[in-house]
Amino acid sequence: MTSQAAAQKRSHIFRAAFLILIAGYFALPLLAMARFAFQNVPMALLTPEKLLTGWSAAGLQTALTDPQIISATWTSIQIVVLSIILNLVILVPLAIVTEVRNPALRPIITALTLLPWVIPPIALVVGVAATFRIAAPWFLASNLSLVPFYALWAMPFTYRLLDAGLRAINARTLYEAARGMGASFPAVMLRVILPNMRSSMIASAALTTALVLGEFAFASLLLKSTLPTEMVTFERSDPRGGLALALFVMVFTAVILGLVVRAMRRRGLTFHASGV
Amino acid sequence: MTIVSMKGIAKSFGSSVALADFTIDIRSGELICLLGPSGCGKTTALRILAGFERADSGTMLIDSKDISDLPPEKRGFGMVFQEYSLFPNMTARQNIEFGLRMQKIGGASRKETVDRMIDITRLEEHADKFPHQMSGGQKQRVALARAIAISPRVLLLDEPLSALDAKVRESLRDEIRRLQLEIGVTTIFVTHDQYEALAIADRVGVMSNGRLEQLASPRELYEAPANSFIAEFIGTTNTFSAQRRPDNKWEVLSKQLNSIIAPANGAVARAVIRPEQIALDVRDDGDGTILTISFLGAISRVIVADPTHGHIVADLISADAARLRIGDRVAIRIRDDVTEVVLFGVDVA
């Protein structure tokens, strides 16, 4: 074996070991979580013979039939849908106008859309709560008052996805080509730009969904009953069921995201997510 | 008859001047190439004409009507861009149909026009494909068909071939010319490739620093360039010093020649001699030494190092060049059949 081949083999082994290490870092806590949630055998009593005994999905079943969890899930779904709509209604026109009409503004807009992450949730919530408690108390009373927070919180991801999508389709040239052929501004948007933004809009929606289904800080600070806050409450009284539910939600979200990506690839659409 | 007239067009982007006093008259049915190095303002001129940029000053007339304030969709131009600008969500046929739909052309007439466009651009096999299923050349043919489907008053082509590989570029270039002659549409073609421009244009407008330096037929540009920039930009040039003789002829490399245009004031000038006007005689006492010989088919390009004139480029018939070897000593002279020469003042050249 030449020294070059030996070096190549060493590099392969190193890479494989590194990948296994990283995979273990992510997978082991999840496996431990799954074992705790679905196997009713305390860790101290777990022996090789008992590895396959005591498995049950009863905890998950209890969690999924809990009226509080069902109600919170419904609230979260409503918040997801409304957050996606609000996010896209604000950001799609902003991204299009920036790309097509004022590309010079892109660096400023990109920087501005990062702002929600600069301000910590506690500051945002306290500021907004102080303002709205006086001006519009009904706003904070509703569970749906989380929608603007989530739309804002998702903005740094979603704006970048939409912007990357527009650049990938060369939106400015498409706009000019369509205008040159006699299309009005609305016609260019409806027939050319928006249909070609489908993949980036779906990707934005999927990211917003994942973000909302995992967000705890805003909901907890505003004392709202959403799936994440209810999961924490539930877990306090039933740790096994709570963890089973958390795992279920995580797998469910991953499967949904995977299906969305697969459906998009089948239609010849791909994610254009540089910078995310 | 003049169809497009741009007069005194100026445009700046911040502190950089893209166009300064750009003036051009384009005749109906001709194909004009705007040629120039990167940043000379050729694309800006086209975009201003199309309505995608607004000129700082100047007037633009189409058929003697001022169009400066008309938005792009009202100008009636067809445009093909450098980037494939096909709508990704539409098939080739739908792309071609788009402009006709926007102009509310009725179903039967629209279908007939689209079928004719597909036929003349030879896209029958690809009509129902989406852009991502087509090659670069096919995409640009669809873009061309889409632009001419709306019967534009003027067809604008912004470096339409630069993203394509050499072979496709050449065939599409010839196809553009064939189509242009077939439908007789006035066409403005922007390119930085002089061979492309010289090959297809009725007239070529050479631009530099936001100005049109010369607008002339390819042959005139090559044989009688208006200034030293054009002489050096178009084709390959050798320059030699020229002395005025008492009989007003000019002596270049010991040969007496007439000046074609713009005889320079004074007794000394620079003469532009093209590679094909040079002859090389193999002589032991020659001043030049052959550095390289490149076989290009019918001709061969020979580069000679000369202590007085630097590197001289000569294009010889390949049969003649076969006698030469790298390192041969040669005397450089102007071919016997050359009787006229282009001269520029010493200060300019």
C-alpha cells in the first residue's frame, strides 16, 4: 500500500468516526428520551434481559386524548396558519419590490429583517404588553395575539428564503421581460413572479410551522395556552406521557417537512436557501 | 427611413457616467450592433430605449414620436436578455404566447402566430417542454420567438449569445440574422464580441466611454476606422511611424502609400497596418525574428519580434507560412498590393 493510499484510508476512518460521533450526539438523547417515554422500566433496574419488556404507548395515548392538549393543539394550528399568512403577506411584497424595483436596498432590508433576533423575547413581550395593555387590552387577551410575534420571529428565516428564491429565478429579468411584452404590474406579479415563488413560499411556511410548534418563550411570558406550553404543564404531572408527546410532535413535524420537500422535488421545485 | 432616433442621451449612476451625449439614428429594417468594451454604456443605451432606465437628458423618437415618457409595456419592443429570461412556470409554447395574451390577441389568431413562431425558430420538438428541460440554445430560441411573436416595432437583443458555448453561439447568431432578414424587423443587438458584430450587422456602432465613436458598415469600420480606438478595437493592428513626402504621399516601412482618411497634420503620423497587409521575407540580415507560428486553417498567424517596432502580427496564407520556422530572421514589409493606409496623428496614436 502506498503512503498516499494509507493517508486516504486514515482520512476515511477519521471522517467516519467524526460522523458517528456527531450522529451519536444527536441520536443518543433522543433514544434515551424514547426509552424513558415508552418503556416502563426504571433505568436502575434495566438489564439486558429486560430490554424488550415493558414497552407501551399508553403515555402517548393519554397525552393525545388530554382535553387541554387537544385544545392547545387546535390553538397552535390556528396560530401556525395565521402566522404563515401574516408573514407572507408582509414579506412577499417587500421581497419582490426590493428585488425588482430597488435592488440597492437589499442590504438594508436584509439587515432590518434580522432585528427580531437582536431583541430578546422578554424585551419584546414587555414592551408590547406595556403598550397594548393601555391602548388595546383585548389584543393581549386572545391566544391569537401571539401571531404577530411569531410572524416577526420567523422573519429572519423566511425573508432570506424568499429573497434567495427571487434571485434564483432571476426575478428582475423576468419582470422586465414580461413588462416589455405589454404585461401590467399586477399581471406580471400574478402570472409570472408569484407562481415561480411557490417553492420559496412553501419553504417559508414549513419553517414558520416548525418555529411556531417549538416556540415556548413568547407563549409562556404572555401566559398563553399553546401546544409547547401545555406540553410542559402536562409533563409536570405525567413525565412519561409528556416526553412521549414531545417526541411525537418532533417526529410529526420532521415527517411533514420531509413530505413537503419531497412533494416539491417531484414537481421540479427545489429549495433555494443560501444564507439560511 | 429613420425609425429610431436617440439624441444627446446622457445617463449617470451616482458619480459614474454610463452615457454621455449618445446619439444614433437607426434605419427601418436594419440590424445594428452596438459594440464596445465592458462598461462602455451599450447595455444602458438599450435599457433606456426599452424603458427600463430613464435617461437624465436627451430625446428618443420612434417613427418621429417622442417615447421618453412611455412605460416599457407601451413601447412595443421585443427584447431578448443575456440571462435566459423564460418564465419557468410556462412551457415554450406558453412563453411564446404570453405577450400575445397580454395584448389580448384572440384565440385562433394567437394560436396561428405561436405555431408560426415555433415553425420559423424550429422548435416543434420542444414546444411543450418547460425551460428546465431545454438546453441554453433552445431557451434562447424560445426567447427570440417570444420577442418576435408580438410583432415588435424594434427587436432589442442584449448580449443574447454570451451565455452559450461557441458552437451554439455561432449557429444561433446565423439564425438570428436569418430570422431578422425573413421578417424584416429593425434590430439592435448589443454585444462585446466584435466577430459576432462584424458577422451579422448591417452597421456596427462602436462605443467607448458612453459615446458612439463610429457607426458604419463592418467593412468600413475595419478598413477606415474613424480613430485609433476603433482601429485598435476592431481586428488586430500593427502601428508603424509614417513620414509625409513632398508629393503628399506617406512613407511607411519604405513604401509610399496614399492616406485613406484623416491625413494627420504635420510631417509624422502613425500608420495602422493590418496583419494581412504584412509580408515577411526570410533574410539572414532581416531585423525581425519569428517568435510563434499559429496554424488557423487557411491562414497562419506569425508573430515577429522586431527591435524597432516591437511585436508585429502577420497573417499569411498557410502554404506560404509553411516555409517559415520559429527563430528565422525575416525582413518586415508591406505587401505590394497595399496602396492606401489609415493614419492617425502621433499625439492620438
